[in-house]
Amino acid sequence: MFRRTVLASLLAFASVGAVAAPVTYTLDPTHTDVLFTWNHLGFSNPTGHLGKADGTLVYDAADPTRSSVQVTLPLDGLDTHVVKLDEHLKKDEFLDAAKYPTITFKSTKVEVVGTGKFKVTGDLTLRGVTKPVVLDATLNGAGPHPMKKVPAIGFDATTTIKRSEFGMGAYVPNISDELTVRITTEALGPKAG
């Protein structure tokens, strides 16, 4: 009887530990988009895309405040669908990609603000300048990936930044200082066993 009780207790503890353990996911760059939009002279709202995202997302389902995210976006993944605009944005007047080839974000705090809703505060480093940014994030889903046969998770997030705070104030206010950023990401967990 004692053995069964000890065994049952150990199994219960192990299962609680397995449920509570955070899972580290790797961002899937083919299913991660970082889009930024600005206003041009009051006439249009062009959009740029930053691809090739590389990073990790640690999600703790039992206590999401212990979750974190770290992302690197190489500027060679910039695409506005206009080659000359891509080249212009990479020059020193804006992104200065030759000197600062990546944009990074590293979370410092995660707050739960509703069911599947979070405020993710972190340090955004852009053009050599680091500023705190808050992402409004929504959990899209988490579970086994039907094709890859690994755990998967997906989020959407939005924020607004002022480009002048990162040393890119050219043409403000004719070209808006504020950039609206929309993110969608899918990340894959480790294979079992």
C-alpha cells in the first residue's frame, strides 16, 4: 500500500511538473511576418515587410508572466515591393543597414490582460538605439502541429513606434513619424523524445 501511495504521488508530481514546464519554441521564418506601415504625405499608407525572422519564444501556459521572446530581424529581409524604396530605406538617412544590419527585440516583462491577451514589454534595438516598446499580443493557438508533428504556437501582436526616437526623423511630418507595426508569428517546439 505504501509503495502504491508513493508511486501515485511521484506520478502526480511528475505530471504537474510536465504541465507547468515552460516550452521553448523556435520562430518559423516562413510563417512569421513583421509588417510596418507609415503615412506618405497624407495620401497613402505604404507597407514594408521584414522577413527572415530568427528567434525563440518561451511560453509558460501555467504562468504566462514567466514567458519571454527574443527576435532578430536581418535588414536584408526588408521588402516594400519597390526595389528603389528598399535601397533608400537601407541608407544611413533611415535604417543605415550597412552599419546596423539587424533589428532586435528582447522581452523584459509579460502581463496577462485577458484570456489569451498579453502586454509584452521589451527592448527594441533599431539603428543602434534601444528603447522600450510594448506589444499588444494575442494567442492565436497552441497545440500539436498537424504536419510537423511537434508542438506549435502562434501569436499576433501590434505596436506603434516613433521612428525619430531611433534617429530616423527625415521628412517628418510629411512622412509620418509613427510607424504602425503588425506581427504574426508561428513557432515550433522540440520533437518528442
